[in-house]
Amino acid sequence: MIRRWFGSLYIKIFLSFLATCVLFFFGLAVFWNYYFTDLFYKDTKDLLKARFGEVSKLLPSYQEGTISTRELRFGIRIIARSMKGEIWLVDSKGTILNGSSEKENTLIPKSVDSLFIDGLKGHSGFAIGQYRIEELGQEGVLTYYAPERLNGQPIVVFLHVPVFEISQAIAAVRFNIVVPLLFSLVAVGLILYILSRKLTGPLQQMNRAAIELANGDFSTRVPVTSTDEIGQLAKSFNFMIDQLQSWEDNRQEFLANVSHELRSPLTTLRGFIVAMNDKVIPEAKYSHYLKICEYEVQRLQRLVNDLLDLARIQNGVDVFRTRPVIIKDALREVLDVIRTRTEEKGIKLDVSLNDGNQGPLRSDLDPDRFVQIMQNLLYNAIQFTPSGQRIEVMLFEEEGEAAIIVRDTGIGMTEEELARIWDRFYKAEHSRTSYSDGTGLGLTIVKHLVSGMKGRISANSEVGRGTEFTVRFPLLENG
């Protein structure tokens, strides 16, 4: 449970920011402490250094015999009184030789041993201690120590001054620094907790929505409460759900259409086979019904082939083997194949294949797929064009592209039908056409093939006046 709690993103964000703030406030407190400590002690330290200079001036006179030991002691006491402190002259054995106190010829307190040793090494410095100097009568002492020489022997000069009042002032300053910092830290921690919850709240909602989505619930949505990156992520997540919903609907519709298209011929086949097995159909008519069965099998074969073809194209498995193709020549080959069909149905075929400004129109195409496109469009035009009407096929250059128009004078389509012609398994209304043999995948395949070869296709239609398909491919420069 604890590991899961600490694994939460908002807890990680909260603790990370909180640790940063704690380190920042701690560093700020340390800085202010040293700054104000140095500020409050600065004048006292300068005073001790100045009084040490005065003591140093007395020592040469004592060594030269100009002043006596008593006069030296008297001078040191005057200097000590001027700073309201104590001065010791300590030899190398730690014995107080002279000074402002009554401790001459006694050892220094153990509390200043470390300072004494440092002074013998030739170092000087300050120390703030909570030890007690009896002559000063209170704890809290600022000590300055520095090396000197007396009668050719090393000594250490100690200058003590009480700093109780300064310590109290510094303690008050520290209190006034720490308390606001603690309150600020609590306030910042509360704000960070709220912000981290607010930042990670939508992410938690997305996580729950993703789980529901994985279980098949496409109705779940993430509330969009802001316009920042989190809000944009929520909008994108909702858009993804909408797309998945659409894909799922298309998948369900696709499965339903496939099932319907397969069920019809399979039902017909099974009915005839059962009827022939049960001798319901006379043997004399077997030939007739076997032809119907063959027709239904061919229909199933076309459907399966179209489904496999569409799947390969959509999944990118089908690689286009493109090369420079003279479009006029490729169109002529297609027209030669379908011309017989138009003549059988009594449809006139008007062909106008023009060259471009630079000569024959050439484009980078897969010849086999181009033939498949044109055959689909032309057979589609033949199916919906009554006998005695005509189909026009035109090729010309337009704005750097090769434009191919297939126009029929057939039954045409309504706006609703025109909007759905690229959908899988969509067929024109049967009441307006006697042809219902198609799989409904031809135009869907055509659209994918044209796009796969960097082309464009569009359609216009009017009920009773026919339909026009326009295919455009980018041209190659002649050379």
C-alpha cells in the first residue's frame, strides 16, 4: 500500500517540489543566520582587534624595561575596561602570565585549550562560546586570540568580551527568520499539494477512461477544464476515443455487410443443393440450377478477391510498382477491352485522348493498377447507362496534371448517394437499376488506388442526366 501510495504521480510531484522548497528555505535560513551573525558581531570584532593592537604596543616597552610588570598589568586593565572585558597573556605552558584578571600564574580553563593550541601555531581568530568567564559573570563570550612574543618566548594573547545581549538579539532575529519560513513552508506545501492534485487529476481520469475504453466502453470521456497542455491532452484523448468509436462502428458495419454479402449466395447454394439432394428439383433441370450455382460461386469469388485486394491496399501490403507510363496508350488498351461490352449493350463510346503542351501525357503509375482503376470506372458507367445512350472518355492536361474524365448519360445519383459512393459495400438503390451483381467495393478500391499513386478522384452526378468521374495524376516532365 505504501509503495503504491509513493508510486502515485501526484505524490512524486508534490514531494519533489516540497523537497526543493525545503532545501531552498533551509539554504535561505542558513544564509540569513550567517549574515546577521556577522553583522551583529562585526563592531565587537573590530573593537577586539583594535584593543589587541594596543596590547601589542605595550609589550615592546615592557621588554625594553621602560615599564614595569605592575605598569604593564595596569595598562592591560585599562584596555580591558575600555571594552568591558578581560585580557590574558598566556605562556607556552598555558599559564596566565599577566592580564586584567586576578588569575596570574594559573592555568587557562580547558574550554579554551583548542584556541590556545591554535594560537601557539601562529594562528589568530575569533570564537563564540557558551563557557563562563568568572570575572565577566555571565555566559556567552566572544574571544579573540592571537600569537605574540614576550621576552623572546611565544605567548598567546586572549581578549574576552561578553556578548550576552548580542546573543539575545541574534536569537530574536533567528526566531523572526525561522517562524515565517516555517509558516511559508507549510503554505507552500499546501499550495503544492493542491497544484499537484490539479495537475494529475486529469491524468488519473484519463487512466480510468483508458481502462474503460479497453473494456469496450466508448461512451467515456475526460472533462476538459483548462486550455493548457493538460487540457489539450484531454481534448486529444477525447478525440482519440471519437476516432476509435468511429472505427469500431465502421468495423461492425463492415462485418455486418460482409456477413450479408456472404449469406445471400451461400443461402442460394445451400437451397439448390438440398433441393437437388431431396429430388425436389427434377434431374432434367439440374443443368439450369447448376449454372445458377456456378454464378453464385463466381459472385463469392469476386467478393473474396475484392476483400483481399482492399485489405492489401489499406494495410500497405500491396506495393505499387510504378514507372513512367504514357497515359493515352494505357487508356487505349483498356478501351479496346471494354469496347465489345459497350457494343453488346448498344452504348456509344465517345473517346477524346489529347496530348499535353510538351507532347504525350506521362505519369508515374503502376500500369496494372491503372488498368484496374479505369476498368472499374468504365464498367460502372456501362452498368448504369441504358442502351442507346453514350459514355464519354476524355484525356487532357490541366494545371500540370493529367485529367481523365469518364462521363455517362445514365440514371445518375442523388446527393445522398453521391456522398456515400466511396463507402465499402455501398450500392445504388436497386429500385433504380436492374444491376445488383456488384460487391460494392469497386469504387472504394478505386479511391485507395488513386491515392496510392498520388492522384485525386472526384465525382459529380445528377439524377436522370448521368455521372461524371474525374481522375487526376501528376505529370512527369517529358525528356
